[in-house]
Amino acid sequence: MIVHEQDIKNRRQIANNLDPVKLTPFIKEVETAQVRPLLGAKLYKDLDEGVKTDDILLDGGYYNNDNNYCEGLKEAVSYLVYARMLPSQQMTVTAYGVVQKTGEFSNKVDEANLNREVQHANQLGEQYLQSCVNYLKWKGGIPCGRQVRRKVKITAL
């Protein structure tokens, strides 16, 4: 993995008592579904194994004579992992089914606020990932390429 549990905890507000290992499946999901297709398998593997390093791509920074800024993969993945993790934190799968856990001093977040937070984190993560795409394009192209989603407006006649 390019991004590790502590990278997420350093960038997003997550309780200290949350086991960092619980973040690992979400990091793997985001990197497999979104980051590896973006970078291409070779560049992803090189970054993952430490063969290649790119501080701007990983940690963010200015480029192109300080005219552009890349947020960095660690920042983008942190937001995307947070967006995937939030909805599942209130539920635990047990031998008796899915249960909702609440501590004696905790209050349940209503679904509308939870959905709003997930949507916000996901939008920021996608925006930051796009800044990585822009950086890679400036640097010399994206090996695999990322298909930019285009909104198509269909009008019935």
C-alpha cells in the first residue's frame, strides 16, 4: 500500500482509540479501485515498493514554477478512505447478524448528517485525486490514463 493507517489518522479526525488496522481494508479498496487504475500498474507498483518516489505526487506540493498545486495521493486517499469508512463504523457483523454498537456516553449521528459528511469527504477526495491527475499530465502523461467523467445531458424530443 502507498498510504498507511497512520497517514489517514494524521490527516482526518479519527479517534485515537480506533484500531488503525480497521482502516486497512478501506485503504486497499481505494488504492485498488481508484489509485492503481489512475497511475497504471507499473507506476503504482514502483511507488508501493519504494523503487520510485515522487514527493509532490505522494505528499503534495507546488509545481510548474509554483503556478499549480497537487494535493498529493496521501491526502486524496485519506479523504476517500474516510468517506468509505464512516458509514460502516456504526455497524458490526457478528455471528448473530449485523448489530449497531453505541457506548454509554455516545450519541448516534443522524443519517442525514452522516450522508452529508460522506459526500463532502468523497467530493474532496475526488478533487484531490484530480489534482494528482493534473500533476501527472504536466509531468509527462499518465501511463494508464484516467477517463474523466463527463456529464452527458440528454434531452428528449
